Amino acid sequence: MAQSACKYNHIFSFSKGLFHVLRKDITLKIDVYAIYLGSEWKKAYDLYHGSKKNNVIMDNQNFGMPRIGEPAPEFTANTTRGKINFPADYAGKWIILFSHPADFTPVCTSEFMTFGSMQAGFEKLNCQLVGLSIDGLASHIAWLREIRNIEWKEFKNIDVEFPLIEDISMNVARKYGMLQPGESETKAVRAVFFIDPAGVVRAMIYYPLSLGRNFDELRRVLIALQTTDNFRVSMPADWRPGDPVIVPAPSTMDALKKRDAGEEGDIACHAWWFCTRKLPKEEVESKLGKQ
Ligand code: BEZ
């Protein structure tokens, strides 16, 4: 104890931020830190966190992570609707590609029933749903058949018509950062990728195994992305169709002068760089799904 008290004092004097990290890990790795006192504290930290990383299956060579604004990683795969060539088969459409941890599990079942009930709505938005888990086709098919017989909330007789990828090899899960070994080494997390009609990743959301997704939010994100493209505007926090949208900030002194002189029409400014305009819900909706 005397040693750790001494160590605490020492670390405290170096960095308050590090102190917090060390406190969190102290029960596990007090020995490592106790050896590396004084100016060696950083080595101790790297040693511990490095060894922790080596214990899991993730390494940078085998695991990718898509990035917003870049082309969606390509793959071919078997699905419950036949073979697909992704994203080429869906060129001209928006895609929501999502992973789930495992077939025949309750949270995933609730999600598939919700997605299944919303698929016609996504089609109207020119959006194709594509699911994935690290299970085989036979399991997928058996699970989807069973889902038809399950009743939950207002849902029953749900036919899941969108393709569900079998990814036993984890080829796709690896490319899309769906495997996050700190959460599970054998199951994909609940990842969601929004891919635009040109095959570019536009948004990503990751959820842990224990939490079912918010499907209103998934729909809201898709609508917001399409509205950004249709009207060249941004959306403030919690935006929903019908709410004011953000107009671009002036990029020249002349444009700023116009803004200051109120020459830009009906906009409301909270700061010269934070102005909104009305965008009626009907106008938003008239362009959805038209890309
Ligand atoms: C589920 O969908 O219920 C679930 C799947 C994997 C881990 C935990 C929960």
C-alpha cells in the first residue's frame, strides 16, 4: 500500500488525466505500475495497454473500419435472397447495411420484426436494407421462418424480405469493423452503415450487443442525409422534417456584408455563422426517395 500511495503521489504530479486511468486499472495491474515508477510511467502504461490489445483477436491488418465520405468496402456474399455483389448491385439506391450478433436471440428478433415491418417504408425512400450476422444460411432461413410465427408488440406474421448475409468467414464483418472483440470475439456488434446511391459511406452507428437499435433514429438519419443532398443544408440537433434547417455560413466578406444587411431573405440568425431558414415538411417529403 505504501508503494501504491507513493506511486499515486508521483503520478498525480505528472498528469491528472493519467491518474484517473491508472486508478481504473489499478486492481488488475498494480504490479506493472509498481515496477515502473518515476519517469518510466508512460512505458508502464503502454506495456499494459499493449499487452491487453495483444490478447484479443483484433489487429490492424485484418480489421478494417469504413470511413464516412469514402467508398463502401466491396464484397460478394451469399444471402437469403441469393448471391450479392455489394454495393454494385444497389447502385442508384441508398443502402442500410447492418449487422446483428446472432440468429435466434431475443434482441435481434425484436430488431428484425421492427425492420421487417418498416421495409416497405424504406423502399419508398429508395433504400435497400441488407442484414448480416456470422451465422450460416440454414440458420438464417430457419430463424426468419420462425420469426413469422412470433407475436411481439403490434407485430405478427412479419416476412423479412430483405437479404440477410451469411458471414461465417467473417470476411464482411472484418471489412466493416463489425467485430469489436472487447464486446465479443465471436459475434458482430449492432453496426449500421448508411451508403448513398454512389456507394459512399455517409453515416455509421454502432450499438452494443445488449441494446436494440432505435429505428425512428435510423429513418431520421436516412431522411436527413437525403435532405442535405436535396437542399444543400445542415440539420441542427434533434432535427425532424418541418423543423428549420441551417444555411451555410458566409465564406467571403461580401457575403457576410449581405447577411449583416439582411439581404438573404427569410433567415433567423443566432450568430452570423449560425442561421436557419424554414423548410416545410411537405417540401422535404416531396424530394425524398427521388435520388
Ligand atoms: C440478443 O439479440 O438478444 C443478444 C444477442 C447476443 C448477445 C446478447 C443478446
